Amino acid sequence: MALFIDGCISNLDDLAAQDSQLLNIASEEGINVTQKLALAQEEIGLDLISMLRGLRFEGWPGWWVKEPHLEQIVVTLALKLWHTYRSLEMVYSDAYFDQLNDRYGAKRDQFHQAAESARERLIRIGIGIAVNPIPQALTPQLVSISGSLPDATYYATMAWINEAGEEGASAVPDAITTSSSAFGVQPLATPQKATGWNVYVGNAPGSMYVQNTTPLALGQMWEQMTPPATSGSMPGTGQTPTYLRPLPRVLWRG
């Protein structure tokens, strides 16, 4: 599972799966759905920060409880649904106020209720927390090197590993075409908690497999000198939560 900070939680396909008319309506009304996705995630992030700060007051002195941070939140199904529904609510809210169309108003209210329900489920189930979070890797640099790989177009990606052996989300892959050569995969922007990395290579974006048998060292470039392995692990979407932290409903006194 990806981390909250890895990028947009939901995408256009996720929204269209919940409402098949979304893209047509957004086009007709001139609504930037990508912008709504970003705004919804920003709003949810602020809400999560507020809820996480409340954890330190639930039965423990503030010096005892270490407050989780947004960078540690793993995107679970409940969180993804909350973001999807909140984004849809924002789209239909814009459409309604532009046209004052009751059909859009009903859709807005429908997705508002769905978003609130998903938020409540997240509170009950708990926020997924990664104790040692490892972010999604940036797309690595692919460079031609001396070698004799079969001439072809190869796709490659990578993922960082933390000290517990957990793998972060894989990078968006890149491609390189060889001509009487081999190629190297060079990671970019090593995150602070990374202790190594895995490399995935294949002849198509959907058929990349891990090439290294042990984690590669930080700063090391992978050299693809032989035809890539065609079985084994494939690129992943990231860490699973170390634990789920139910959120308290705190009544403030004063």
C-alpha cells in the first residue's frame, strides 16, 4: 500500500468507477477533476493531522505518547474511499452551484454522506501507521553502458527498502532501447530511512520482475548485462501498516 505522501490517493478511474457520468459532467461543466482530487487530499490531510494530534491526549501524558506523523500514514481501503467520495462531492458541489441543478445537488449530498460514512469507518477501524515509513521511489535514470544485451526496448523501475526489509512503492517505470549495448539503472534522491533497493526490469511495463537476489547498496548502479529474469516478484504498491490505530472521539473540557 502506498503512503499518504506518495501522491494522489485516488485517480480518475476510481472516481468513474463510483459514478459513470462523472467525466462527461466534468467536461460539460468545465470542472478540473484533477484539481478536486488534490484539494480533497489536502483537506483530508489536515483532518488527519488534527485527529493524530488528539492521540497524545487519550489517557496518556503528552510526554509519553509519540505522535504519529502524516508521513507515516498508509493508504488503506477506508482512507481511499474517503478520498474518492470527498473528491466526487467537490465535483458535484461545483456543478450544482454553477447550474443550480437539483440533480447535481442530489449527487453532491449522496457523495457527502458516503464520504462521512467512509471517514467514520476509518475512525472505527483505525488509521494505518507505518513505524518505519519508506516513500515511493522517483523514476530511476536509465543509461546505456557497454554490453551485449539483445537489441530491444526494456522497462525498468525500482523501490527502496528500509532496515526491516519492507519495500516502499515502486517508481513510475522508464524505458530504454539498446543497440549493441547494455544499460544501467541509477536511483535518484535516496530517502533518509532507506537501507537498500530492489530493481525490476522487463520487456513491457506489465512484465517487470525483480533482478537482484539481495538488496542493492545505496549509491550502487544496477548493470543489466544479461536478458532480464522473467519470473519472481513484481513491482509492489508499498508497505502494509505496522498497526492500525483507532481514533478517539475526544470531548474537550475547560
